[in-house]
Amino acid sequence: MMFQEPMTSLNPVLSIGYQISEALRIHRGISGRKARHQAVELLERVRIPAARSRLTDYPHKFSGGMRQRVMIAMALACGPKLLIADEPTTALDVTVQAEIIDLIRAIQREEGMAVIFITHDMGVIAEVADRTLVMFRGNGVEVGPTTKIFAEPKHDYTRALISSVPKLGAMTGKPFPEPFDVTGAERPCLNPSALLAEDDGPPVLEVRDLTTRFVVRKGLLSCAVGRVHAVEDVSFSIRSGETLSLVGESGCGKSSTSRSIMRLVEPDSGSIKLCGQELMGVNASELRERRRVIQMVFQDPFASLNPRLKVGESIAEPLIVNGTGSGAEIRHSVGELLEEVGLDRAAASRYPHEFSGGQRQRICIARAIAVPSESHHCRRIGVCPRCVNQSSDCEPLA
């Protein structure tokens, strides 16, 4: 089986080479140098660069997409007759996704392997599946050949899933974003006046010549042997109400760019202006204050939630840290936030492991939007994050 979240499936204190070799040793009786050689071949088959040198690396040194490739290599190590793939390509870019699907198909043909492919991606289903079973609230509502399911969906939920797939050109002639109509209900266009600032206003975020590099250390004394150029001279800006996409293959520097903007990793050079104010060079207390108007939803929801805290406590934490309301008010806000992301208020008393991957990501979104961008936040840094005015007397937001 290939599980949905590779970081929770990989042992954090064992190298990935040891973990792949372990399957070969236990199930195929291969040991020593031969197991190591086959582990390298498996990593190369799932397109991990410099596979031989990365055998001794630990899971935390890989990106989310790279960790998923390691999981795929481990699952394919023994040439299984039945492969259960639970969202195996979720963290991969589309080019590598196609390569992994082709790889699974090739092994399937060679060994007569059966595959149960679990996914919410309708495009992947159309590409990989001979037959499809559609599940809704624990029930199988429709089953049949994939081509027939797509051509003649019978159940309302199946039709909703198919209609949710974005179609190129569907927004032609529409100046502003609209939610996908997956329920058949009429949904209004987002109000552009509430989204977009004046054209001549300053950007919410302005990044100029951002460069982030990581030192590679090896040996007993951890000597520097090289540098990874994760982000090189990246520049962009975002205005109020605008969405900017960072697109590229796994490991190309997308997450490193976002972490550099938050200064979770320290950039080597460049300029980062949030609401017109420079983030580079500010001290810890100033940085903490300015971070109140920028939040982040991380790639791996399980790794970014404390497993010892109930999800209600995790969502309440930023409200408590920023001194937003009393205990009763915070509990009420947590319930509202959970409902806003499509979860029940009762979910606040449960732990992260009791939720699916998608539900955990909703919890992370709720936590990210928990701290309100109220006017007193604007005054304290001199900038309003909503209207992006260099003003100290913004009206409280509804």
C-alpha cells in the first residue's frame, strides 16, 4: 500500500535507503550491497535526482513530492500482486505524476498486478482507471467502466464531481473569479469592489530579487561541501484581492519561496515588503507583529498540526497568542471557523489523527484565517492589510 501522507508513513529517524532496503531484506531475502544497489535503482525509477547520494538522507530533507516518490519506490520494491494506492500522486507536479502513472502501468503489465487507485482527481481517474467506483458518505453510489461513468453519470454526486473539473476557457468573458458550481445551486460572482484595491495603491506583497540558498554539509565534522540554490533572484508583487500562482515541478523552490517570505528560512538577499513595510532586517519582535497580517497553510497538514492538541486548541492558539477575545469568545470563534471550512463544531474536541487528509487541511485553513484583520492590527504596523492604505485611522471591518 502507498499511503496518502508520506511523512507520517516514513520513519523520521531512519534514512530512506535503510527503509527501502528493509522491505527488500524482509520480503525478498536480499541483503547488503545488492539491497543498496536495488534501492538506488528504485529511487532512479521514480525520478529522484542524485539517487545514490541521497540514500543516507532522512525524510525531513526531502520535499513533499520527493517523499511521496520514496513511498512509491518502497511500495514497488517487492513487485506486489495487489497495489492499493491512496492518493499517490497528490503531492507531485503533473509531469512527474504522468511518469509515476506510466511506471505503475508498466509494472502492472509486467507482473499482472491489480491496482486500487484511490483519488479525488477526476483527471487522474480518466487517465488510469479501467473501472470506477464512486463513493459518497461511506456508500458506493455508482460503479462501472470509467468511460461510461464519464459519458453517462447516473448519480447526482457523480455529476457534481465531473462538473467540478476546471475547463480551459470556462471563464472567458468573466472579469472576476467565480466558485465552481458543483451543487447545481446558483452562486453569485465574487464582488470585485470588495476584492480589488485601487490600481494605484501599493501592493500587499512585493518581492524583489529574492535569493535563498542552503549549505550542504557532509562528514563527521559537518563540513560545507556545497550549496543548494533553492531560490534565485525571484521577483513578483500581489495586490489586494489578487491571486498569484507559483507553478513548477517538485523541488523547484516554490515552498522555499513561501517560507522565505515568512522568514521561516532566512533569505540570503533581496527585498520583501508586506503592506509597504520591509520584512528583511527587522528584529524578532517587529517580525512577530508584522506576521499578524500574513498566515500560511503548509503542504503537509498532518505534520503542521500538533498531534497532542485537539484541533480546537490548535485553531484557538493564534487567537490566544494575539490576545483576541475571552475564553468563551474564542470557543465561539473556533466553532464558527470549523463551520466555515465545512466541518462540524463537535470536531473541535477531536485529535488530528481522527480526520482524513482533506479534513486536516481544512483545519489548517481554519487556523490560518483565525486571526481577524481588524483595524487595531492596521494601526500597530501603520498599514491596513485589507485596503492597503498607509493610514492610521481605518474603520473597523465588519
